[in-house]
Amino acid sequence: MAEQPTTEEHPIETKEEDLPRNLRELVNKALGAVEMKNYQYTISLMQAVLREAPGYVDGRKMLRSSEVALTGGKKKKKSLFGGSGLGTMKLASVAKKDPLGALDAIEKELEKDPYNSGANELLFETSLKLNFLETAAFALETIRSGAPENTKLLHKLAEFYLSRELPERAAGVYRDICKQDVTDTAAVKGEKDATARASMQKQRNAKGEYVLGKKDEAETLAIEKAARAALTKDQLEEKAAALVEAYEQDPNNVAVVKDLAATYEKMEDWRNAHTFYDWAHQISAGDVALKSKAAFMKDKAADHQLKGLEATVAENPDDQDARQQLDEVRASRIAEQVDERRKRVEQNPTDPQLRFDLGQALYHAGDFSGAIPHLQQATRNPHIRTKALLLLGRTFDAKGMHDLAVKQLSDANAELMAMDATKKEILYELGIIHDKQGKKDAALEAFKQIYEVDYGYRDVAARVEGSYTG
């Protein structure tokens, strides 16, 4: 029987504290290597970390600074292709089909020439597709610090900051452009306009959130108070009410709509958060970050409803109406996920992550045959290959094709060296399937591998110890 649907998130930008323990250990080794000025070892370690955690921005910064230290930041002569070279041109083609998978190859180019304009621009564009906004900014900031004469990319960086409502940073970039080219009238005007926008932002609070203007002093202070980091429920409600009033005055003010959506998110009012993030996306000229946020809030709202019904049924197991409603909502949720993810694949059929998402939705819907081709395509992306093989194994198992299930899980297991949570899950699935096949020794061997490192994992202790007493 298929498992209940869960919300799978795309890779996101992360901090060191969010990394799994094995990657944090590699980061610590890299820091030690930096202190010893062993930059080549640092580069090797950080490339390994970024392959597993591509959104680890500080790691990418450490990698780049080590590359600069090792190479001296020397830039190669420009090729006939304007500095990009055939290598970067080929990478651009790869990045269109598989942006996540292309990151590692882009970093290989930057290892040779950290200030390569073409590779950094490609890193910027690829990061935008993945919604890695800090990484995108870092890519062009690298050009700003190491190749400031490339004013074309500095203009792109300034425009990026303006699109993210960071006019003060944009003004700084425009000033740097003017230092390189005093005749750049677009930069001169850009700095003036960005400086003016930064000045207007003084009407916002310290977190960049909208503060109503033309209100009496007492009301303004109340709103500013509600914008503090630790807000009470009452303060959030007061802030939402003030923002709703501002929204009614101008429904197309992106700053107000975004702040209102964020406020509802903090209140865990997922439905309203989805409504306003979705509207913010529509009036923001297609901001991909807002689109992603709206989709996430929609999932949160659906999951919240589902969990509420599950709790009701658990507390009142004899309530047939609640159980029926739960079944209906669960079925509707599964169907909705399949429909939404199928549309995303139709829009971008070469994206392995979207293929995996659709395969997962079809698996939860019980359409195992429909899930297989999408999961098989997802295995081509090294960043999601392991979890695709794991789900593919479960899919074959659900179809009663145990030998094929074992093959997928064995391939996944062979590719994982560290005994992390994923490897334990794969080994456990292998043990269960071997047990179904009557291969008791093979099943026990899989369970023993987990038992040796994690006594408390599921029921492996009972299974392993039972084999000695039985």
C-alpha cells in the first residue's frame, strides 16, 4: 500500500548549522586547511560539500576565496567568444536542461579561473532558476571585486538588487560602475534613482517591512512596535489589520502585499499567506521567489487541513463523518498534487527534479506504472539520484517486482559510503524485500549493518537479536 503524501521541497540555500553532521565535519576540516594555507585541499573538501548541499552559500564563498588565493586571482586571456570560451558555452546548454546538475561543472570552470566572467554570469543565471538568490548575488559580486571593469555584469548586479528591493546596495554598485566609466550616463542616473529609493525606504522598519505613512505618531509607533522580531499574537493581528488597510488603499503595492503575506505566514494563517504571496507574484513581474513561496504556502494550507482531520479521527475513531471527510480530502490532495506536478513537467520536461516530483505524486496516488518512467529519468541527475532510486525501488516493490526493487536499492546503497539516514532507509527497505522473498540471510545482513551503528533504528534490534534466540 502506498504511503501517505508528503511535501518534498526543492533544494534551498542553507547555513552551516543546517548541514548534516558528516558535511559539517568536512567544513571543519576545510577551515583547518585554510588556516594551514592548504588551499587545494580546501577546494577539494568544499566541492564535495557543495555537491551534497548546493545551497550552502558560505561554503561557496570559502571555495571561491581559496581558489583566488591559490591562483592569485589571475584571469586568463579572453577567448574569441568574449571570455566565456567553448567550455562555458557548453555549460550554458547543460544548465538549461539541468540547472542543479550544472552547478558542479560550473565550479570546475571557476576553480581554474575564479574571476571568469562567463562562468560567474552562468552561475548567476543558473542560481536564479534554482531560487538561490544569495548565490546569484555572490556570483556577480565576485566579478565586482575581481573584474570590476566588466560594467555590463555590474549593471546586471545593480538591476538584480533593485528587483530584490535593495536600492542601497544597487546604489553602491552603480557608484563602482561610475569609477570605471565616468561617461556611463545610465550608471549615473541609476545611482541617483537608487539613492532616492533607499531614502524612501526609511519609511520602512528595520527589517524592510512596510510602515504606513501619513498616520498620526501614536499609530505609527504602534505599527513599528508590532514589527519587532518577537511579535505576540495580538501584535501580529494589529499589524495585519494595518496592512490590510494599506492594501485596500493600493492593492498593487508589492511591498505591502509581500509584508501582509509574510505577516499571515508568521500567524500560520497558511491560506491567507498563499493568497497574498500569489498576488504579490502576479504584480511583481513574475518574481520566481514569490511564486515558490506561494506554492509552499498552498501546500502548508493543505497539509494543515489534513493534519487537523487526522487528529480529529484519532481522537474520535468512531466518527464516520470525520473519517469520510479525511478520506475525501486525502484523495483530493493526492489528485491535486498529480495535476499540478504534471503541468510543471509539461512546461519543463527536461528538469529531473520536476520529473521526480511527478513520479512521487503518482506513487502516492497508487499509479505505480505511471511513476516509473519519471523516476527513471530523475535518476540521471546525480543530486537526486539516490532518492529517485529509493522511490523507484519502493515502486517496483509495490508492483510485486521484488527482483527489480532489489536492483534499484542495491545500486543506491552502493553509491552511499557514509551510514547516514538515507543509507539506513535503503538498507531497511532491502531487508524488508529480502524477507518477502524468503531470503532470510540477505535480510538479516541488511538489518545487521544498521544494527551495528544505530541500535534504536525502527525494529532492527528485535529482528537482529531475534535471529540469535530464534
